[in-house]
Amino acid sequence: MRRTNFLSGHFIDGLNRLVYWVGLPCLLFYEIATASFDYPSAGKAFLIVLIGNFGCIAIGYIAARLIHVPGPDVGTFVQGAFRGNLVYMGLPLVMYSFLNADGVDVGRMKTITMLVVGMMVPVYNICAIIVLLASRHKIGRDVPGKVFRQIITNPLFLACVFGIIYSAVFSHLPAAIGYTFKAISQMALPLALLCIGGTLVQEKVAGRIMYAVTSSVIKVAVAPVIGFLAAQVLVPGPGEMRIAMLFLACPTAAASYVMADQLGGDRQLAAAIVVISTLISLPALSIVIGLF
């Protein structure tokens, strides 16, 4: 639809804003506010994703040195190697993967999924700001302020925080509010998938392809391996394991392009990593779904 101009670029941009600022926050708030929490299980899934995240950062820096990525571009390269598309691809994949699963508490898996996303959003933002600014030697006193602003203005993180607070204080949502949030939530995942498709088709793979391919392989192939090794120590349940492994096998987030652009990174490299990682994530995600 985007390639034939059935949907314009302006429409996709507006749809992205609708999903990011309205649809997904409503989904996160509704699912968390109406759920009973299993913090130990959510914590294990989060730790596996977190370890995979930091493992990819370390390997990204090593790989950047080995293939001689120019200094100013190292931040963009490393960000592409760790920042997964948990919101626009991870959430739909995980949620739909449990729909027909036998012997699984789908509601519990939904809650764990939302909590992991809510906890990883600020982690991704903090790490992205640090690695992008570090590669350009611009880490100064204003960095904590930038990080703080990224966190307190992120609607996904705020939706999770308010959902947890509401769930702790109240036993249920009033019917009118609950039905409204549920209706809006139902649009979030399908529209998120349309948005990522409409966004990717506008990006071009150009420039230093070897750098983009290397960063992409670290993101979709190395991250799940690190997560699997971490899981041998943490011993999560099968549901938590699937959530963590799917999140780790997700491609690089399209938001990495925006962040690189804002903080002086290589926009062309960032766009190439997003496209290539999305393409090679298809077999990686298929393997994860088949195994877990």
C-alpha cells in the first residue's frame, strides 16, 4: 500500500504517532492495570533480555574494532547491535505466539510481556544515548538530563508505571474506562505491524553494507545465544523463556534511526541496519518459535 501510494508517507507518520502515543500506551496500561503480577517470573525474563542487551553492546564494540568501523560511527553500529524492536514487532509476535498454546496461562504471559517491555524501554534509551554520544566524545554534564528527559517523556514507560500503581491501589477498572481502553488496545498490535512495514519500505540500504550486516547479525543471531546461555543459570519457565528469546531475536528498532539522527550518528548506516536486521530476523524468529 505504501509503495503504490495507497497510503502516503504523511499517513504512515500520523499512524506511527497514533500507535506510539495512544494505542500502545493504552494496551500496556490496560493489561498491567487489570492483571495479577508474577514479579519473579517477569524478573527472570527481563534479566535474560537485559543480559542479552549488554552482551551485544560488548560484542558490538569488539566487532567494531575488528572490522575497523570509523570512530564517529561506532555508536550507530553498536546501537544497531543491541536495540531491539520490542514494541512494533516484539509485542505482536509474543502476544500472537501464545494465542493457541496449550496449557499456558495467556493472561499471565501477557502481563509478563508488558512488564518486560516497560522495563526495557528506559534501558534501551539510556544505553543508546550513552553509546551514541561516547562515539563522538560528547559525554558531558548534560547527559543525565538528556537521559532523564527521554525516560519521563516516554509514553510506553509511563503507561507501565501508571498501570502498576493503579493495580496496586485499585482492584479493577470502572467498566466504562475498562471497555474504552480495551477497544483502543485492540487496534495497537495490528497497526504496529502496518507501521513498521510502511516505515521500512521508505528506508534504503546503502553505504557500508558490511557494517550493517555485521551489526544485524549480532542483534538477531548472537543476542538469542547470549540469552539462552543466561537462561541456563536463571532457569525460567517455558513461557518466560519464549518471551525472552523472541524479544532477543527481534530486529533492530526503527527508533534507532531517529536516535542516531538526533545525536549526530550515521543515519544511512542506522537505516541499513534496520532494514537488513528485519530481513534476517525472519529465519531467526522462526527458529526461536520452533524451539521454544
